[in-house]
Amino acid sequence: MAAANLGSTSDPRPSVEATAEPVVTTLARDLVDVDNGVISREVFMSNEIFDMEMHNLFPRAWLFVGHETQVADPGDYFSSWMGTDPVLLTRDVDGEIYVLLNSCRHRGMKVCRYDEGNTTQFTCPYHAWSYSMDGSLVNVPGDLFGVPHMKAAYNGKLDKPNWGLVRCPKVYNYKGLVFANWDENAEEFLDYAGDFHWWLDNLADAFDGTPGDTEVFHGVLKWRIKSNWKFVSENFLGDTYHGASTHASVEAVGIGPGGRGQRRHGERQDQGGHSMGRTKTSFRNGHGASDNIAYEIPYPEFVEPEMNEYFDNAWEVRKERLDAEGRRLGGRGPATLFPNMSFAAGFPRSILVAHPISATETEVWRWFLADKRAPQYVKEWLRQYYMRYAGPGGMTEQDDMENWDYATQASKGVVAQRYPYNYQQGLGTEQLSELDRAVHSNHAISGEVNARAFYRRWAEFVDNLSWEELTDLARSDDRIEAIIRREDAAAAAAAAANESESVR
Amino acid sequence: MNERDYTKGPDRWFLLQEISDFLFHEANLLDERRYEEWLDLLADDYHYSVPLRMNVEFADADTRGETKVGSEVCWFDEPKSTVELRVLQLATGVHWAEEPVSRVSHLVTNLRIEEVTMPEVKLSSRFLVYRNRVADETDFYVGRRTDVVRRTDDGWQIVKRHLLLDQTVLLAKNLSVFL
Ligand code: FES
Ligand SMILES: [Fe+2]
């Protein structure tokens, strides 16, 4: 079955007859019924849908590639993925950051199979074309520099500037978080993120609020799961509903800052996850967070006095700084930047990317962050907490993978695929938000408003709507109007009831 | 009693037999999920570490091929108290990653004595941990292992276990078994 609207660039084959419009066999939007809270399992299981995602979503969305501190020095590089394309995050000799396709322009060999390192030149093992990160040798870093037998093989005429490593046209360094987008017409990163940037700020800023003053620990956890990548994105985007059951075992044991038996995220006992103030935030353009920026929750209470000292001080400084800016203190997530970068900005503080491999396979990567200027004992405490908490060895995340993998397996069947998933939590009970084009759930734990918005945006991308249409659709949030209509109707009904009361 | 010579000869051979027997027993306790008995074999200062492996150049393989225990992100890098938490979790009955329980076999092989500084002995070996769960979910965790064991009045104890898992990307979905 041909995937719809593959958005391919020019087809080099001579066209025999006038090319007809590609046959659209599936529309992603037909599989996502946001109004009734029903989403087809094909969204997760279909290979055709997966192809559409790879063609229409991943090469047009802003994707997290790596952290600036992973390529701190000129010549540093870090191997990453953007969708199913291998890329290199590099720093040239002048200190500029680039994202390059890690595939030789001659026959496609993966020019660099190291996970990280330092070099000013990538030499392809196959026939030894070499690409330079030194701008004094080539027009733009990443350009083709050396070609064996240039004279004999190409008569000296190979147009080197045209055969450099493919450069990602849009790269944005947000406080050390490096994002990239293959589509040069894509909306700018800051527009794409919108007011969701408050969560990114909390992720990237130090605990005391110093902008961008964070670094990642050396070592990225990488592991494979047999599940669709969206299960992962959706889980962090606002599925607080799963915690009580999925993580019952770790919560029973208690691995948090407060010591054995204390909550794993370190909320103090009077700030449990059920607090009504902790409603979720859902953005029209697909991002979602499990909390809201008005939900102020101080840093945890630790067993170790020196940890309390560091975090009490950080909270105080942060409060003062943010109060002065008129900025809210909340917004730690877990959260997902559409489509596949999830993170938590508190305890733990970590980034997760779900790299798609196929409809039912995903490679998950996890990074951990710490304040650059944190003393050694704080970094060490956090490192140990992160490792016992998250990743495939982490006592929390182990159980997530079991659910995602076996949910996938049990959804694959022909009969299973006839029955959609239910996303009806909190349908029609969304609340207004002070943030731009965003709404809140009406409950802290249950409420699938975030997931509904995520899949609506997902379908708009996957159906390959133009950037004009995409921007247009997200220019306003129709959920806000619906809330206002609902509230007006309720107010009118109340007024009418009042009136009839007084008449009587 | 004569001073024993563990560098060669029968003393070394007997020591290796004794420790082999201990390690095979220990592996068996894990496979039979007798975790409380197993914990008793870990010294109070037990340390368990499994660094991440990375793709690096030949020249860097010994220095940069794995993350640093003690300061960088590892699969595991923890004291006995954390291992005890993991045992508690397994026993809750709602630890879904191991519920229903997996079938696990720990193979310990190529065992050699590296260094004897009584009461401690440093050992090198290869490990193969096989896990099968539910139906076709099958994982192999394979690599190099270094142990430090200590002779006490109550028998041998494990002081240190350091494993180099031969994967950069973990191909199993999780590490909910002890390696
Ligand atoms: S494939 Fe790289 S030089 Fe030929
Ligand atoms: Fe979870």
C-alpha cells in the first residue's frame, strides 16, 4: 500500500504520464476522534501510518539532538538520531554547533560509527571521502574536503561544495538544549515551543533559576523496546493516571530523597500528587505537561542535611529571582515537547527521546542533568538517585517498559485493531489557562486532555498539511472557546434559576 | 600452620575450587529467587557496578570504552542498601517487570584468580545471564565480570561485583534481573 503524501522531493525518474495525485489510502485525522475521545489502534500498529510519520512528521518537527555540554570543545561530536536518520551533533573549530546527516554522500556509508569523540575531519571508511569541520579548509564545516584520486577519477571536476555532508538547515540551541529541524520552512523553534518554553526553562535552568546553568552527566542510557514510540511520548506528556498501578512496587519500597518509604519524586507529604493545584497543561500545538506553572512545589526534603542546605538555598534564590521577573515557579513536568522529547525538570531531572525504528520498535535514550555549579556531593547524590530511579535498570522505569511492550503485543491482532483506545478522561471539562493557546485538565490525576491534543496535532502533521495550514490551525485554540461557551451556558442557567427563584 | 602459597600449586587450586563452589551456589540462589539468602552473601560494604559501554576508537578502547564508575552514568553503580531496595521491590507482587516471574539462569565461567590478599580474593570471569519471560521474550546479558570475595568466619562474602556488559544499546527492554 502506498503511503500518502510522502512529501518526497523531485522524483528523478522520467514521468511517463502526467503524475496523478498520490492515492491517499488512510487519513491520520480519520483515525483520531478527539471530540469523542477515541483513537484507532492503527495509529500505533500500522506500518503505513509509520511510513507517513517518517515522511511527514519527523522531517518537519523540531527534534532534540543532544546537549551543548556533550560537545563542549571545538571538534567535539556526538552521534544521535533524528527519526530514523543518523546525525552528528558537531562543534566546528570556531565553536559553532552543526547537525549533519551521518551518511556519506558517495554511497551512504555511515561516516562515523563512534558514539562521541573529537575530530576536525570525518573520513569515510568506504572510499575515503573526507569531510572537514574546519571552516578555513572548506566553505562551510561539514563540506567535502578530501577525495582520493580527485584528478584521475573526476577529472578534478567534482563539485565539492555540493557534496558535503547534508547539513540540517535549522538548528536551535535553547539554553544548551540543541534542537534541529530538517524543514527550512518550518516555524521557528520559539514559535513551535510557545508558552511551553516555561517547562524547557525549568529543565535547562539551574535549580536556583540561573538561566541555562546546567550540564548533562557523561553517559546516555540507550535501550530498545518493542513498542510504538508514541506510547513513550504520551506517558510523559500527562499520564499521571498510570503511576498508582504501574509504579505501585517502587512506591511501596520508597526510593525518594526522603529516604526509604518516602515518595519517589520527593514531594513533601502534604503535597501529594492528588493536589488539585496540580492540574495538567495541554497546548494546541501538541506539547503537554503533567502540571502547571502555578503549581509551586518546593524542593524535596532530603535525609542529608547538606542536600537540604543546597536545595533550600536554591529554592530561596529561585523564588526571589522569579518573583522579581513576575514569573511563576511551577512547571517541572513530566512533560513532552511534541513529538518525541520527554523530560522532567525536577526529581529526577532528565531528558528522554523515543527514537522510532518501526511501528513496534523504539530506541529510548535518556540523559541526566545537574547544575553546573553544584558541589560534588550534590552531583553524586543526584547521579545515584537518577540511576536507581530511571532507565532500564531504574526501579521506576522497568515497569513502564513492561506495559508498553505488552500493550503493543496485545494490540497487534487483527481483531484487536478493530477496537480503538479510549481517551475520554475529562472530556468536556477542560479549564482555562493563563498560557497562550493552552488549557488545563480539571483534575490532577485523571484527564486525557493532553493526549487528545497531542494526537490531534500528530494527525495534522502526519496528513502532511502545509506549514501554512499547520500554523493556521494552531493560531487559536478552539478548546478555549468551548470552555467559554460552556461556562457562559452554566452562568446563564444559574442566572435563570436565580430569577425563577426570586420570582417565586 | 604453614604459610599458604596461593600463587601456584595445590593451595591455589583448592582456593579456586572453594570459591567456584561458592559463586555457583550464589548464582543458584538468584536463579531460584532465594533473595534473602542471597543478600546474606553480600558484604555490608558490597558494591555493584555496571558501566555503559561506548563505541570508541581502538586506541581509546581501554580508557574511554566505558563510563566511569563513581562519577558517570552507569546501568548500575550502587551500594548494598540499594540492592536491598530492589529485592524488596521484587517481593511486592506488583513489580510488573518481573510479574509473572521470569525464568533466569546465571552462567559463570572462565573463572580465574587474579589476586589474593587474604582475606580477599579478586576474581575474573565471564557471565551469561539468560532471561526468558512470558513466552518468546528472551534476553542474553553477556560480558566480563570482576568480583572481590572475602573469607569470613561465616564463609565467603561478595564485596564487589563489577560487570562489563557487551552492549552499547541495551537490547533487552530492561534490567530487572540482577546480573
Ligand atoms: S561511501 Fe563514503 S567514500 Fe564511498
Ligand atoms: Fe511511568
